[in-house]
Amino acid sequence: MSGGQVVAILQRVNLIAGELADRRTRRYPSRLDLGDLLGEIDVDVMLWPTSRSYTGQPSAELHLIGSLPILDAVVDRLIAAGGRAARAGEFTMRSFLAGRLDLPQAEAVLGVIDAEDPGTLNQALSQLAGNLSRPLQTARGELLDLLADVEAGLDFVDEDIEFIEDADLIDRLEQLRNLLGRTSEQLRERSASTSSLEIVLRGLPNAGKSCLLNALSQTESAIVTEQAGTTRDSISVSFEVDGYSVRVTDTAGIEWRAANDPDAAVLEKAQRQAIEAASRADLCLWCVDANSQEPESALENLQAMITDRQPHKKSIENWVLLTKADLVSEPPKWIDVLGSMGIESMMISTLAGTGMSELGNKIAAAAERIDATEVGSVIGTAARCRGSLMGAIDAIVRAIDATQTQAGHELVATEIRSAAELIGDVTGEVYTDDLLDRVFSRFCIGK
Ligand SMILES: Nc1nc2c(ncn2[C@@H]2O[C@H](COP(=O)(O)OP(=O)(O)O)[C@@H](O)[C@H]2O)c(=O)[nH]1
Ligand SMILES: [Mg+2]
């Protein structure tokens, strides 16, 4: 519970008897009568009676047995006594409004709650500890100081009094630019390390998967031969497409052998690894040689595999790539069959480069979609801040430029002010209801 009425409500339901002895944070062992059916239960009340609490308001926690009917009854009693249910993220939002947390820290609270692995938890904890906010607040304070100096100079322009030398101004702006550059680089690395688009290449042996991996990543990571069955272990390469990080995994071609075949065991392992990789992917690219005369049954197999349940991911995308387009004069007839099955397909050639830039664009678009839907909270901070930080850096660069070219201190002041405002957007110094809505609606109730 949080708010000015906390103590009054606790007194009304007799969880706290009489007046408080003092204003200290303490535990009140107590009992609450829930009527004939549920009887009287033990409730430990932890009370923060002053503004020295998480939310910056009088707050209380009730510790009691966690049975749903009892919890419901207790909440009903508190509401009847004048409380109301908290909205999603409201406790953290009150903490933010009380100035106890800034926005990156509020988002980090959500990050701590949502963390699914030690790496993300560590990022969230360091963000909560202010590792992101501190440099930003320093930068904003420094910008406001510079702004004061520059504007003071403007007031005394006739008297020829300078409050700050141009060389000094440039020097300090450059330091700020570097500081913000490092911060935005950290944010970029952070989102790259956690939210890359996972692409898996699947298809028959010799369909051109390994060539595609090499072409997409512009590396020679996978061995390419005319011999079918060259790739056994899955190979992953990470790289960037339009600033989005993607990771492509090349897998062994789809192939099974009779149990008595000497290669059966290794093939089976390779197949399992490929299926496993595909089930974790965001995007599965099914490579089919455009030269092959795909019989109806092969297409149905492909469709079955594509529509097969993907247990780990809800929104996996599947595209079919018709490879080696340079060897055919026109698209094979069965490309229409794919269309009628609702499967998206495109022709490519890694040799001639056909369709490769289109494929790159589509991959970037998919990465953008994933980036928008899968943002974790701490990553959410990165996504929310990226634009503002880049904008602030640009404004500082323009301020440096304007100083160097003697374009006038009015212009310099405008740029510095806009940089400070953009950083204020990030830390939540300046905020709108929309922004708060976007940040706190992602929380669950009671956090
Ligand atoms: N003409 C042509 N040949 C290709 C193309 N892509 C791959 N190949 C050839 O097809 C064969 C199998 O390629 P590879 O990438 O190893 O197939 P994978 O088994 O699916 O990994 C190799 O001989 C490649 O040179 C292409 O776009 N055009
Ligand atoms: Mg291969």
C-alpha cells in the first residue's frame, strides 16, 4: 500500500490499534478478522509511516499467508476502508514522480523483474544502480552550466564581457560529445548482445545454404563444395544489417539414412541440431534449388515442416528462397504452388547477386519488427533512448561547429539547450503523460 491514507486505512481495519507510537519504520504484528467463513488471520504489517519509503509516500506491506480467497478478502477489506487497487507499475511510477528513481532506473526495475538470465539481470541491476543515469545527468548538468555561461555572455554582448572563451567552450562540448558517444555505444552493445534476429537456414543438401551464409555475412565461414552433405555441425555467424544485429545459422541439409548406413548416427545428430536451431529462430529461410523439379510430395513435405509446431517461439517467420536463380531462365512453375500455400518465396542467386539486396532489406525489416515487439525493459531503455541520445550528440556537434565558425552565440545556445532537453527526455527530467504511459504500462500490477 502506498499513499497519504495508508495509516488511516490500517487503523480503520484495526491492523494498527490506536495512534502510532513514533514515526519509525517498523513491524506491527497484528490480526485481521475476515468474518465467519475465513476467521481471524495473522498479518504482519511493515509500515513506513513517512516519505522515507520506496514510493516517497507512507507505505505498508502486509505479510500474510498466500491463499487466494484470503488475499481477495484482505484486498476487499482495504478497498472498503478507502483504498483502491494499484495500476500497472504504479508503485514504481510514484517512486519516479517522487524523484527517487529516474526513468532508466524505473525501467531497470522492470528489467530486474523480467530478467530471464544472469546477463540481463546484471544489466538491469547496474542500470538500477544508476550506471546509465549518472553520466547522462552529469552531461545534462554540464550542458545547463555551459548554457548559462553562453547566455550570460549574450546579455553583455555590448560590454564585450565574455563569460567563457570559445576555446574552452569547444573543449567542454567535445568532452560531452565523447561522454555521450560512449554512453550510446554502451546502449548499442547492450541491445546488440541480447536482441539479435536469429535466422536459421534449412533445406536439402546442396541447396546453397552455406553459400548463402557466406554471402549474407560476407565471410567465408562455411565450407562450400559440390559434394552434398558437407555441412554437419551448425555454424553461426553474427553480423549487422542496416544497424540491426542478426545471427545466421547454417545447418546440415535435411537428410535421413537407413539405420545400417555408417553415417546414420552422425546424420541423425546433425538433423536434431538443425531442428533445435530452427525452433529457436525468429526467421527460418528454407532454401530450395530453383533447378530442382520439385514433385508435389516434396512441396507438401516442405509445407508440413514449415507449419510444424514450433514449440519455443510464437511468431517464427518462414520464407522459401529459390536458390541458384542464375541457372534458370524463368521461375519454376511450382513457385505458384508455394504462393497458394500461403508461403512467401523469392528467387536469389548468391553467385550472380540476384535478389540479395532485396533479401537484405527484408531481413532488416524483420529485425526491426522483432526489435519493436521483443524489447525487454532494459533493452526498452536502449530503444527509447537511442534517438534522443543521437539527437543530443548531433546538437552538440552543431554547437561546436557554430562556435568554430563564429556563427554567433545565439545559435550555440539554441543547440546546447536542445541537447540538454533531449537528454532530459532520456532521464525523465522532462516527461509527458504519453511517455510515462509507455514506460509504466509494461509493468504488472503491484510493482
Ligand atoms: N550457379 C550457382 N551455384 C550455386 C549457387 N549457390 C550455391 N551454388 C553451388 O551449389 C553447391 C552447393 O552449395 P552449398 O552452399 O554448399 O549448399 P548446401 O549444401 O545447402 O550448404 C556448390 O557447388 C555451390 O557452388 C548459386 O547462386 N548459383
Ligand atoms: Mg552446407
